[in-house]
Amino acid sequence: MKNFLLISFSVLLITSTFTFAQYERQPADSIGFCWNATDMDALIKFLETNNPQIEKTNKSIIAAISPHDDYLYAGNIYYPLYENINSKEIIIFGVTHATVRRAINDPKGIIIFDEFNKWPGPYSKVSISPLREKLKSRLNKSDFLVSNKAHGLEHSIEALIPFIQFYNRNFKITPIMVTAMSYEEMHKTAQKLSNVIVEYIKQNNLTLGKDIFFLFSNDANHYGEDFNNSPFGLDSTAHHIATQNDKKIIDEYINGEISENSLKLLTAQIWDSPNNQNTVPLWCGRYSIIMGLLTANMIVKSLTGKNLKGQLLKYSDSLTEKVLPVKNTGLGTTAAYSYKHWCGFFSSVFFID
């Protein structure tokens, strides 16, 4: 009887531990990002030492676009953004990458929530905002999917957390993955999201930027044979043309005042379609940026009567940056760079005057 009770208790303990562990999300990428404090401290020390004159914004920012590429490639582009983010709550709009889409039968026209209790961070576990469950309860069931599998595989949201947590040890997140959808579908979903979030902000007496912040995860053009994306060739001239095209799009559609019209025009620059005559770069955050900016701008417009304004902090790419020589960490790279395989990335901030 005693042995039976011990065995039963052990099974119960293992089952309980397994169930609890299921609800603490684990890192999807243990190579490109920092998941312990020592490595993150070393990375920031390197970036501080090697970016002494980095241009920083003096604006009170409400939202931002962040890269999610490997830290050893994009660390210099993450760096000028994150010390500006000290909000209690951060809503993160992430990508649904191809590997994730294949694993979950490629859903379209929806956003994806998770149901993890905690997310990983290098300094401590990260808590989930009650806003996530409020959104689930208020949106139509046809507007979203709840999938720990999708969020557990996707790296575009987790990539932002170590940088947030270095500067801000007390915050909660609302993670939202965005799938492919038409602009009309996206506008409707953004309107529903903004209505619920505005209500949440008012109920909790939150201040934009100080108490609640909006982050949009994106890497810019993924260029080369590995991405089936080399319209300009595979040499230094092609690299120059492609990066200049990224910068032109940022300057014309992301810098300056944001409006529904400007965002719709931006889709013509970064969304491929049979009727689109533009040479469209392969931005993996092409849906998260539009959904995030639509939602955030609707919220800002509702609360202040103003539109967001954008400002580029820094643009670069993996071919230009190469691999940062950060020593004595567990950091690595998840892909090699060359003219046949490189990725652009940038950080931008959004504010109101």
C-alpha cells in the first residue's frame, strides 16, 4: 500500500510539474538571443563601449519597430531603442514565420494569442498582462487563434524581451502574432483591438508611453538565393540597390506622420500581390508592422486626437554589420551572411507632438 501511494504521488507530482512546465514558455532560439544575465550584461557592455556617440531620441515615445535578427548581427540596431522603453505594459505584435505557418497549417486572416503563464527572460520570468485575456473575451472567435504551439515556435516576439528586461525589470507583455490578411481584414481587426485597448487604458488610468507601449517586430529585406529573392543580382551593386530601397520605403512611409492612408500606401511597397508592379522587398514583419501601427494609431487618435509620427533610429544589414566580436558569451548566429544570404533591419520610434 505504501509503495502504491508513493508511486501514485510520484506520478501526480510528475504530471503536475509537466502541466506547470507547459505553461512556462521556453526559448525558441537559444543561439541568437541572450537567456542569462551574464551574457546580456556582456552584450550591453560591448554595445555601450562601441556605440559611444549613438544618436538617441529625446521624444517621449509610444511605439517602436524593433529587429528580431540574431544579436551578433543586429545588436547595434536594437541598442539605441530599448533604453527608451520603461513602460509597465508592452503589447508586442510579432511575425508568423514560414516554419511556424507550416507547423500550424498556415492560418490566414487572424491574429494568434498564447496561453502561457510566463515567458522567459535573462533576469527573471516575464508575466502576462490581463489585457491578453480581456482581448480574447471581447474579440470574435473568428478573429483569433489560441496556440501555444505557434508562440512556442515563433522567435520574433521573444527576441525583444532580453533588451526590454535589461532596462526595465518590471513589465508585463501581451504577445500577438499576426498572420497574412488583406488590408480590409486588418483594418477591421485593428479597430476591434483598439476599442478594447482604449477601454483597458481608461479603466486602469494608464498613460501612453509611460504605462503602456506598443512594439512591432520586423526584419527588413531578406535578400538572396536562400530566400528566392534576388531581383537585382547577387553582388555589391545588388546589395546597395536593395538596402537603398529599404531606406527609401522607411523614409517615405514610416518617417513622419502616420495615417490610415499612409499605411495603406505602405502595403503597396511591402506586400506582394499579382497586381503590384513594385519590386517588393521581403520584410518578414510586413503584416505585424501594419497591424501594429494601425492599432496603435487608432488608439492614439481616440485618446489624443492626434496621429503618431515616426523617426528612424538606425538601419543596417547583416552583410554590413558582419558578426559583432562579443567575447565570452553563449551567443552565436543562426545563419551565415553573404551576397547570397543577408538581411536588413532597422529600429524606429513613434511619438506624438
